[in-house]
Amino acid sequence: MTEPRIDILGDWRASQDARRSEISDFADYWLGRLGQGLLIFMLLYMMIGVAPYEHDTVLDPQTGVAPVSPWGRLVWLSLLALALPIFWFRRQVLAEAIGRIWPLIILLLWFSVTTLWALDPAVSSKRLVLFVIQALVCLGMTLSIRRGDRILAAMAIACAIMVAIDFFSWILAPTASMTEIGLAAIHTHKNTLGSVMMYCCFVSMAFLQGQKSFASRAFWISIILAGLALLVASKSKTSLGILVGAALAGPALIAVLRQRSSLIWAMVGASLAFVFILVLAWLGWSALEGSDPLAPFSKVTFTMRTDIWRFVLGLWAEHPWKGVGFGSLWDVDPAVQPSLQTGEWFASPDAFTNESHNGYIDLLATTGVLGLFGALVMLVRWIWRALVLLRISMLSQRAEDSAVFPYAIYLGLFPLLFLLHNFLESSYFTANATFGILILLVGIDIDLRWPSRSLPGGFNVWRFGRS
């Protein structure tokens, strides 16, 4: 019998490979924890802000606009600094990650070009830089947290903390929490509380789908009920309507996505045909009656938002292709801010307005037709991919895809909520807007998780390490 051959070099290489694997697993674990911590802190900061309980808009007497707190820039620079280790440990896949989010990069390049002719170039450039920093922080978090269920868990923890803070603020400090137009709690405005509670309820409902024990389900149901009570008390009709619509339409959408592809396309085609027939029928009836088909909509003002829309669209008509510059329409130098040059009600101190209350109109006016077109194409792209990923998580035979179903619900429905929310509020590509940053985080994560032709597979198939 021959003695077994001793391969000293091979054994040494195997030991080095095992050691590198252990170090990689250790680094991935702590990178994931770092990303979760950054996500929780970022969400709480965005939802609370830098001026809790400051319910009245404070205007600088010298400039006539709302002053910008330096704490905001400090917080985002700190988040970026904490995210730098993530970029270092994920440097081997950073080029591929950037390649996957190329539409966002092209759009940001166009926004940077618009700063050249902005009404207030200094403010426009600062807001663009801030938005780029926020995009980098979001990219870092998506690169650090591998599993979707852990992303949703971090969001749910932040939302539970936020609901608890607002609820106990309402109970223990009702005078400081209430305003004349509705409950604002710790936030600056009742609409801010409404949008935050809408988001918290939505995240908690998605997270509830993955809870198995009675105690955990009871806890998250109580968080949802408390958030819903706060939302109703805020009297924020837009946020409440969107949440109720999502609660009713969400299960129906999920049921549709479970069907075979041919049936889904048939249902989509039938729905579009039904809408088309309704429009034709209304136009025909109006023609027979000799009435204006748009007359029923003439009295709808969406809480006087139409006045702002008409003003901003008139401003856009003067610069249809270029716009007035990224972030250069509201809260800029009073000498050049268009709204302050008019006698409109929304420019008065007691009705201070710093947005169009329509994210798409704001984008159109600031970045022109090209900016709005690119932003809409990218949003539709995210919505389509998110729905496909949700369908994958429901139909896949892989256990890891089924386990991430609650997070897939969040990814699939949040872009739709965002699409609707921006018809009455402005947050799309708005620096420091909570929903605007969240759609950025969601969109980047969708693009990184999207299966490529060279690497087909399920929901979680992407080559960015493990955590």
C-alpha cells in the first residue's frame, strides 16, 4: 500500500481560501448591520426633521424666505462618511452597480446642466449636490444590505419608533401637538404627519405579512391602528385617501399578478378599452347636450392647488425645454423667486407656499420637458420592474424568493403610491423630501436586484456579496 501524498501547497491554499471566506462573511455581516443602522437613522431623521414642534413657518425678515438649517447638510455629510466603508468593501462590484443605475446618472447630468441657467445658480447647485449626496447614501445602503427582509425589518423598526413618538406626543402633550387645521404631533405640519403615518402604516402592513407568532402579529396590528388614528387626526385627506386606496387595491393587484401572463395582459387591455369607451361615451353625451365635457372639472380646485398649477405652468411656458433650473423655483433669492413677484394668495406670509403641490409640474417647470420625460420614464421603469419582482416572489419555487414576499409587496406598491402622491404633493427629485429620498432608495434597490440576461434567476439574484 502506498502512503497518501502530502500536498503542502494545496493545503496551504485551501486554508487561505477558507480564511478569506471567513473574513468576507464577517465583513458582509457587519456591513449589513451598518446599512441597517444607517437606514433606521436616516428614516427617523427624515420623518422628524430638524425642527420638531415648530408648526409655524418661520421666515427670515431680511430675505423673506424660510431659512435653511445647517444641521441638514451636517447630517447628510455624516451619513455619507459612515457609508464610505461600504463603498470600499464593495469596490469590486461598484462599477457594475453604477452601470445598473445608468438612467438615474443621465438624469442627474441633465439636472446639473440646468444649473447653468438657473434663476438662482447658487441655490440650484447646492440642492443638486445635496441630492447627489443623498443618492450616494442610498446606493451605499442598498449595497450593504443583501437580504430584502432585513431592509424591510429596518424600515419597520423606524416606523414603529416614529408611530410611538407621535402617539405619545398626542397623548402627553396635546396642546403642543395640535394645530388649528389638524394634528401635527412632533412634525412641522399636519400634512407632514399625514404623509409619515401613511408611510408607516404601509410599511407595517407589508411587514405584518411575514410575521408568524400571535404576539408579533398583535404588536404590528397595534402599530397600524395607532398610525391610522394619527393619520385620521391629522386631517390629511390626500394621504388618507391614498392609504385607503392602497389597502383596497393592493390585494386585488396581488391576485392579478398571480395569474398567467396571457390573462394579465388580457385584463390590462380590457381595462384600457373600458376606460376608452367611457371617455368616448362622455364626449358623445356632451356633444348631444351641447355642453362642455370639461365643465364638471372646472370647479375642482384640490384645496386651491389649481391656482398654483396655473401659475407654474404659465412660468414653464416661457422656458419649455430648459426650465428655470433644478431646484430654482421655490425658496430661492426673493429678488428672483417668481411667486414673490406676484400678488397671488400663495405668496403671502400667512399662506407661504414652497412647492407646486404637484411633483411633475415642479419638475417640468425647473428641468423642462427633457427633465420631466426622463423622470417619468425612470419612474415607469421602476414600477414595471417592481411588479415583475413581486410576481417572481409569489410564483418562484425558490425558498429565498418566497421568504422575501413581504419586502416584494413593499417594492411593488410603494412606487405606485409615490406616483399618486406626487399628483398633489411635490417630492420627486426634491432634496430633503422624505418620499423623494425613499423612491430613490427603492428605485436603486430595484435596479440592483433586477435579474440580468447573463445572470437570470429569482428575486434575490445579484452579484453584490452576502449580508
